[in-house]
Amino acid sequence: MAGEAEKKPALEMVQADGADEGCVTFVLHDEDHTLGNSLRYMIMKTVDVEFCGYTITHPSESKINFRIQTRGGLPATEPLRRGLTDLTDVCQHVLNTFEARVNEFKEKEEQPME
Amino acid sequence: MAATMKNVDEIRNRVILGEFGVKNVHTSDFPGNYPGYDDAWDMHKFQKNFRIDVVHLDESSMEFDMVGMDAAIANAFRRILLAEVPTMAIEKVFIYNNTSIVQDEVLAHRLGLIPIKADPRLFEYRNTGEEAAEEEGSEIDTIQLQLKIKCSRNPRASKDSSDPRELYLNHMVYSKDIKWVPIGNQADVFADSIIGPVNDDILIAQLRPGQELDIIMHCVKGIGKDHAKFSPVATASYRLLPEITLMETVEGEKAERLKRCFSQGVIELEDVNGKKVAKVVNSRLDTCSREVLRHDDLKNVVKLGRLRDHFIFTVESTGILPPDVLVTEAIKVLMAKCQRFLNELDSDINEVK
């Protein structure tokens, strides 16, 4: 309303009073089970993570609360960052494999025509 | 000890179909859950085990196996295929004249659901801000289509005919009657691709002599989450590879009955010394109906399971994009989601500094 509307952040961090950096709830805006569950899986695969889970706050709100608790005072942003990079790498590998296999399949289909 | 190890492996790798329920549904191979197993994420291990096999591929559908992946990520791909891969669809309908019996709003809804063949990767999203709502579409975000048709009597129809196909001209309005009206430089940019409905034979309305339709439509880019008309797939689903194990040899009448409990081609009978012996030939074909568990003498003879990390994907396209392109686009969407939050994390840290 007043001038240029500031762009809403996609990510917020919520911490309980007195909690250390290892216990953080991240609010991921405009996300659902698609990213929530796959990211939870990647983060649960990290050794230093004690707890990782997410909830969809309400069906009419398009955001998720993503909770990470770590062991040994590790900042919760670290496993989150690693989870996101790992998930990107997984996708890249799936993409490369998929494209290679589809091309192979298409070539094989063309061969009997000769 | 060895027996329990085997048990643990089964819990980790198989979903068991029991008589009264399905066991080991959830992924449990996380670090710390099983002593003696290294479950921490290992990219090399993943790359070594991961495999994709294309089973079938044509212009409208495909089937492929994705092996060595967790359900969480496979399900993300499926969800993105259904709801987050963008396509172009009719969003605004300007009705200048509609004297048919189909009401304007019903007609507009029908038009919206027609798949439009146009590569969504070549278009931008239209701005949805408040002041942008009034804005006209431009060549980078809008496709204009026109439907202008009028029904009339066929002068050459025989007098005693009662067949509407012979009596009237243009009395059936099909999707092929929708014509593309290029905006700006679109005629040059999309010269070699035909923009218009994917299918020619979708019936939109029926007219009688004197009735006419005069409609301009605007197609915009959107995603299935917003409206199902933007969904690029007719369906996208996966199932886990079934595994059927016979615990003991089954012969004679029992073998015949066992064979009938499963889908055709799953179990075949082999002739061994004049006796018919059941053998699992192709468990992939099974629908996992669990019919066999209703037979008291057979239910302990077989073990029904599914491989936890073997996904058989089926993707059926609406025809806007080929199914293999849809899957690659879906993977890219998930990567973009990750990138969005990685960027956000980096900018947060810069702010604190």
C-alpha cells in the first residue's frame, strides 16, 4: 500500500526463547509435502540430526513448519543447507541418468527401421 | 544372529503384504536406527545403486523403472508432475456473442479444459499483481485464440431428410474450429510450431440454424496447483515392484488354484516328473490383490512383498509435451525449489553480517 510492497521472504526462522541455534523451526512459504517430505528424508539421513519433521500448519495456508534439532550444538541451518544441496545433487543425478536412458531407448527404437 | 540380520534386512528393504494389513510401510533406514548399518547419506553409494530403465515410450505415454531411490523423493516427482509443471491453458474468455443453448459460464469452463499445444517453456507467467490485473496480455505471456462459427441450413440437403448432419452446416462445434490469432511477433517466432488445441475432435457445443458463437480466448501459463486445467498429465503414478516368493513346492490341484489367485502370467505350471509344479515367472505383472491369502491352505505357502526402492512410474501426457520432457521438467522444478531456499539462506546470512 505504502509505496513499493516489499517482497515476502520465502524462509523464516523461529526459535523458542533461550533455545540454542540447534533447535529451530523454519517456516517455508509456498511449500507442501513435495519439498517437505523429500527434504525431511535427506536431513534425517544426516548423523548429527536428532530430530527432523514438518507440519502443514493449515490446509488454507500454503506454508510448512519445518523443525530441525541437532546434536552437539551444531547450528540447524547447517543440516538444512546440506539437505538442500544433497537434494539438488540427487535431482541432477536422476536428471542425467534419465536423459541418458531415454536417449538410449530412442536410439534403440530407431535401429530396426534401417 | 544370522536369522535376525535377515529379518532386519527384510524390514529395511521390503513392504510386506499380510492378510490383515501391510507391514513395514515406512522408511526406517536412518542413522542410529539399526546398529551395524551405516545409514548416513552417501552420494557415491546412491549413484552406484541408482538405476533407471525405460520400458515404454511414445508421444503420449511412458513407463520407466526408477530403482534405488526413496519414496519421499519419488513421490515429490509424482506430485510435481501432477501439480507443478506449467502448461498453457485458456484463462480468459471474451464472449462477444453466444446464442447457443450452452450458457456463457458453462461454455467458458469447457473451453478452459481443452489442452492447448504450445510449449510453455517459451512463455512467461502473467503478472498477478493488483495493477497488473487490468493489463492486456503481451506476446511473451499470452496466446490469443478465436472461435467464430455460425450454424445454417444446408441448401443441398434432401427434402425428406431428418438427419441433422445432412440438414445443417456447422451444427457441431469442435476444438478444431478454434483458430490461433498471433499477437505481435508470435507469427514469426512460432512459425514452425502449430499453436492450437492438441485434439481436433473435442465437441464444444451443438448449434441449430441461426445460432452462433463469437469468442476470443486468452491462454496464459499456469500450474496444476492453481487449476487442474494446467496439469500437463492425464495421470502420473508409480507402484512398487511386487515380489512373490514360494516357501515350498506347490503341486497338482493346489498349484492350479495358486495360479488362478494371481494375475495372468505371474505364475506358470511346470511339468516335473508328470506333476504340475507352480513357479513364479513374472511377479511384475501382479496387481497385489492378495486373493491368495483367502485360501487357508495356500496363505502360508507364499510370501507377498514389494521392493521398497523399486518404482514403476507411469506417465500419461495430455499431448502438450512428450512424457519424457515432462519428467525432466519435473526434476528441474524440484531443483529450483531447493535453489530458492539455498539463495534465501545465503541472503539471510548476509543480512546478519
